[in-house]
Amino acid sequence: MTVLEVKKAEHKRSTIHIPERRELAILGMLVLAVCVFVFLSISYQIIFLGYTILSIFIFSSYLILWLEGAKEEPPIPEPEKYPHVTVVIPSFNARGTIFNCLEACKKMKYSGKFDILVVDDGSTDGSFDLLAKTPGVTLLPNKLHRGKAAALNFAMKHAKGEIVACIDSDTYPAEDCLQKVIKHFYEDERVASVVVFVCVNNPRSILQRIQEIEYWISFGFFFRTIASIDGLYVTPGPTAFYKKAILQKLGGFDEQNLTEDMEIALRMQKNGYKIRACHETSVLTDVPADLGRLFRQRLRWYRGGVMNILKYIDLFFNPAYGDFGIFILPTTLGSGFFAALFMAWTLMSWSRNFFDWLSPFTYNFSAGVSATVAGLGNGLLTFQSAWVLGLFSLAIWAYFLIKSFEISKTEPKMRHILPLVCLLWLYPFFVGFVFMVSYIYELFGVKYTW
């Protein structure tokens, strides 16, 4: 590959059209951030109390949605005719996973016809030559690595199916995946996409086990709940099904967007299309095993979220989009903004407390020890207060957790205790930190890569 080709293959910052309200939104976020920091400086109890009340309201809303409609999934009748489905798998240096993915795809049982299309996106690990020898697969080569969205758009031009199933090369669908999902397209003629329950494949490390439970909650309980009010705001990258005609009508995937799966979902919602969720079946996907890879993955996700908040800011608090605009977008995507703010404040507080703790030792060691003991006592009291104030939210969250285990058809065991503790007390700090970095990167226009 020449230097010129490399430069052409680089991903630049998005040139997407962002509404004029973008500037107003940015100004509003800055003003809100300043207000939060001012109140935290005056009295953190005010912000904590407000955040607790808001959390109780949001959790209670999800609980009501669950009990009123999402708890029971109504049976969906079989279609009179099963459409032709093209399974599209973008692959970039996926030699270690793509063949297991293909094996799982080939095992799928389906009453209609389906074919498999693999787009090799400029791989350099020798996987292309092996894929070329794989039977039952149509292989499309990209000379340059252009990214997943471009690979999917390229595949759409060659896909023969009415329905396109986009499956990542490190994802493994269940045998009944096609059969269970397709019928959801016939619930309503406006259904443009159907998403499926995404679970973690073979978790081994403690970090993967944390993500396993996180996925059960996110793609299980919460997706099922918000889907009941047409509130899905992302068609998850590991696996999502689309009506090809609608996808092409909307112009395909945004090739300059970090999270093309969120962008296309928001575009579908904006244009009046519906997204359904199928929890009768599932797919397994590989997840990062170490903190570095997880950080890079989530940084891309969260930066993509910030990008799409700005791109679709006109949907937020817009009654024209019903529950999706008034409730779902502000509470789900807006929560990341507050996570970033609280993480920034936490780091500032930790730094200040560290210097406050260190100061007495510079004068007298015994005075430093006394101050440390007193500080621990105050910390324990604050910890107990936090427990009391957040008890109601914690109880609702426990209910969500139980239902997430039920959706995943998993019996809680001793091995889940440590991941649960980490998910509740440690993982939020990681999430908040990544959100904070995401907003900083977007604010200063740091270049992004896939």
C-alpha cells in the first residue's frame, strides 16, 4: 500500500450535517456543567439529593414500563412466506474468529432461503486467502481498510436478500436466530430493523464476567423495556437485522460515524420507522478481556454517542417523537453527560483530599495519623448516608438484575457475586472516566480511529 493509499484510508473527523441547535446544545451543556460544579462546591448534598430523586424517578419509570407491557412478550405469528435473507459479515484481520462465526451462521435453521456474504475489509493476516477457499460463502474484497460502515454499504450493493442480517466476525448466532427474528418484521410495515439479545461468549476473566452481567441488563432487561414503547436508540453492532429497501432508502450507514449502529437507529426513529427487539433467541459475542481493550472499545462507543447526540439534538425533548424524544433519549444518552461531570468532580475531590491528607504529615506525623483516623470516621458516616438515600433505587435495581438473569435463563451462582460487586461499586468509576475522556476528546476535536 502506498503512502497516498494509506492517507486515503485514514478516517477523518465526521463532516455530518449537525442542526443549528448544536451550538445551543453545547452552550446549554457548558452552562449546566458550571451550575453542577458550583452547587457541588457549595454543598454536594444538594446535587446528591437531586441525583437520587432523579434516579428514583427514572428507575420507577422503567419498572412501570416493565410491569405494564414489557414483562410479557406477546406471541408473534409466523409469516406466510419467509423472505430471502443475506447474512453480511464484515471482516478485518479476523482470522481467529471469522471461521467460528461462519460455522455458527451455517448451522442456522431457517424455513426460507439465506446466503452468506463476507466483506474482507483489507485484511493483512492471511484470512482473505483462507476465506476464498471456504465453501458456501460469497467473498467481496476491499483493497483498503475503510471501516465497518463502508464494508456494510459495499455489501448492500451485492446482497440478494430482502432482509440483511449484519453479524460481526466475532459473533456467533444461535441456530434458531433467523427463524425467531424474521417474524418480527411483520408486526408492522414500518419495522425497519430487528435487534436480538446479545450475550457475552465464554467469559473467563473477571472483567469479562462483569461485562456478561452488564450485557444481560443492557441488551436484556433495558432493551426489552424500551422496545415496548418504540424506544430503541441503537441497533447493536454484533448482530442486527434490516430491511434492505429501507436501509438503502435512508442512504445506508454513515461511514464517517464512530457508532454507525446508533446513528442508523436514530435516523430510522427520526424518519418514522420502528425497531423491534427479539429475546426469544440470542447471539454470543467476544468481549475485551483486559482493561486497555475495553477502554478503547468504550471510548469509541461513548464518543460516537456524543457525536450522535449533537447530530440528532433536535430529537431531544421533542414531543413530535413521543416517549422516544421526551424520555428515552434524555435519560439514556444524557446520563453519560452526568457520569462525565461526576467523574471530573470525583477526581478533583480525590486530589484535594489527598493534599489535605498529606499536609498534616509535613508538620507532625502524629497529627497526620489523627487526621487520617478522623477522616475515615467521617467517610464511614457519609457512606452510611449514601446507602440510606439510595436504598430505594438499589432495591429497584436489584429487581432489574433478577429479571435480567431470568431473561438470560441463567441461575445466579456464587461465581456471580464478585462480578456483581465490581459492577455495582467499581465499574461505574471506569464508565464515568471513559465518558469524561470522551467529552474532552470531542471538545478538543481529537482525531479518532476505528
